[in-house]
Amino acid sequence: MQIMDFLSKKAILTDIKSTNKEDVIKEMVDFLIESGDVEKRNRGKLIEALMSREALGSTAIGQGIAIPHAKCDCVDKLVAAFGLSKKGVDFDSLDGELAFIFFLLVAPQDSAGPHLKALARISRLLKDKYFRDTLRTCADEKSVIKVITQEDEKKI
């Protein structure tokens, strides 16, 4: 599975304005709505699902990374948004560090396999410090897509 298989090219934010966890999630959900991947009428339901998941334990995995995710019947296939924060956001990370790189994943209710594979794929790629550092320097959507595509091709 490659990240570009489920990352919405129209839901890439390279300058997240939000300064707290819930607002980052709302901002990214709004981009998924704008991209056409989630219907506007499902906004509240999706935010609630993502915040419920956060209540179980933070999805910030350390090293400046957060992967908020949830299952929701508001999508019929796995979809992701990507975001970068220049200032960093306190996302209750395991290592106490701010989060700068965000992958927000939404999967259909009944899709355990693809959902877990996507989480594993993103986690594996983001273990690479060079990849993280390169992503953090991206200034626009095209450069994010280029960096992720190159990494996808390397590590299948």
C-alpha cells in the first residue's frame, strides 16, 4: 500500500493555522470537505469520531508527528489529509514534543485491514528522519506530493 493511494491531493495543507489539537482536527476535516472526500453534512460526526479516538489516547506518536484517525460511516473508502504546522502544536505527544507533521486518516466503519495497513505505512515512512525533515521544509502541495511519491516508490 502506498500513501498516495489514499492521500487526497486536494487535502494537503502546508501551513496549518490552528494552535491546539481540536482546531487542527477541524481544520483538516474542513480540507477533506473542500476536497470533496467528505460531505459537509458529516463534518460534526467525523470531528466527534476523531476526538473520541483522541480521548482514548493521543495519536501524536512523537518526533513531531501526529496521525489522528477514526472510522466513520461518512466515507466509503480510506482517505487521508496531510498538514504541516510551522510553529508546532501541542498534541499531547508521547515524548512531550510539539507536532509539526499531521496525517489525518478516515476509514469506513468496516475496514480494519486497510486502516491498520495505512497507519503502519505512514508510521514506517515517518521513522526516517530525513523524510520527516524533508516533509517539514515543503512549501506547497506539489512539493509534499513529490516527496511522498518518491518515498512511496523507494519503500514498497
